[in-house]
Amino acid sequence: METRKISFLSPARQLLLRQLQDLQFGRIENLAVIRGEPVWDAGCRLIRTVKFGSANPPQTFSADFELKKQVRELFQTLDETSEGLILSLEVKHGLPFAVDIIQSPIRTGKEELGTR
């Protein structure tokens, strides 16, 4: 499946991308991830950082634009996380910059962990 263009993203991922572009600078906090998809609920917060003395016009959103590397890496991270909670997703220039995620530990048998 082609995932390099917005039109191929799920509606939840398209919304995340729009939020990043609208925010420009700041962070998204407490965003749940279920089956690799962002889930927007009342606990999620968008925190805008205002940069004084610089013009930061919002980016335009088009269904056909090519996803930047940072966005593709964010979605790959969501795929790999599957289930978890984004504590903080830092946004710079409308793009994901860094993310802190709480994810479930890998489940293995007790014997492998050395526990009884």
C-alpha cells in the first residue's frame, strides 16, 4: 500500500497531520494509540508555542502532497507501537520532531523472564 501521500492515510492519521500543520510549534500530549492509529479523546492536549518576532504562516493541506520523511517516520513509529500512549509529540515547523511514548512491555513466558 502506498503511504507516501496523504490520500492513502487513514482519517485518524490525516487528522493528526492537520493538527501538526495547524500547531506549527508546540506539542501534542496524551494521545492514545490503538492498533497503530491515533485516538483523539478528551484527555488529549494541544499546546502551542508562540514564537515572537517570526512569521509562521500555517501550511496548506492538500490530499495529494508527498509526506515528508519526519511524518513517515512518525507513522512507522505508530505502526511499531501498536498500543500505547503518546506522552508528548514535539512539533517544529508543522512537522513531528520528537516523541515520548508509553508502550506495553513485550509479553513472554515466565520461564524466559526468570520469574516463578
